[in-house]
Amino acid sequence: MWPRLQITVNPNTYIKDPESSDLGQKILTTGIELMDELGFEVFTFKKLAERCGTTEASVYRYFESKHQMLLYLINRYWAGMEDQLAFAVANIDSAAERLSRAVKEADFTLAYKIAEQKTKAGSANNDWEISETRALEASNMARDFETLSEAEKELFDGGESSLFMVNARETAFISAEIKRLETIIKNRQAALKANQALGLLAP
């Protein structure tokens, strides 16, 4: 669940304060995960509600739209950053030292975020490469089963095979073809996630 920190967020960015309930906090954390997973354009409150195990109407009690929710998250992030900087320099008397500490704190946070995104990009790229290999293996297997199926039909036409064997080969080929299509879809999804993750590193 979202940590219960006393961070002041602009009340114009929500209908009901999501920090005020467990469901609201679950909507926030799950919303962030889903936006990251699907991308903002594909993200919807219906999908969010399904992932949270609640109704779409419940989500709309907190935010009027996904754009308002995104605005809330951005506002909360910067409000949290402001509080973090204020805490870091609270007991420092020198203005110059306070400024220096604030800059270091901001640099550390930025470096952490960059490292986090690089790790995410690396993981997404690795998943993409694995799915690429599996898609290739599935394609080769489907091609092999297709060859066997065609060969079995020729044997049947020549009276050297049975209808049972022809149907068995055909069924195996269809199963392999379905598997090939599934791996292609997964590969494209992995490629999309990898591109999204790499895009987060763009200047």
C-alpha cells in the first residue's frame, strides 16, 4: 500500500482524497503499475478497476478522468520532493550550505531514478531477446510439423499411411501454429515494453 505520509497535494487534482482509504491507496499504486505496464494511452479506469478487484464507478469516486489521476501523481511526486528537500536542509543555518545540500539531494534522487530506469530498460530488453528466441523456435517447430503433415498426406495418397496418422499430423501442425502465433504476440508485446522502457531514458 501507499505509505501514509502527510504530503499536501492540490485538491483540484482529485474528487476524493485517495490517501483517505485503503482502496484509494490501492488505486494509486495499482494505477502506477498499470500505466507503466500498458502505457498511458492504453491505460483505462476499467482495466484499473479489474486489476484492483473493484468497480469502475469506485475509481471515478476519486478521479474524474485518467488525466486528472496523472496530474495528481505528478503533483504528489513534486510535493514529496519538496518535503524531502525541506527535511534535508531543516537544521542547516548557512544559506549556501542549504543550497549545496539541496542540490546534492536532488542529484542523488535523479541518479537513483536514472539507475532505476536503466535497470528496467535492461530487464525489458532481456525479456524481448528471450521472447525473440522463443518465437524463432516456435516458427521452426511449426514449419517442421507442416513438413511432416504434408509428407504424411503424400504417403496416404500413395496408400502407405492411414487417415488416423494424417489427422494426427494435421492436429500437431495446428497446435504448433497456434503456439507460433502466441509467441509472436508475446514477442511484439515484449518489444513494445522494451521500446517504452528505452524511451524513458531519452533526453
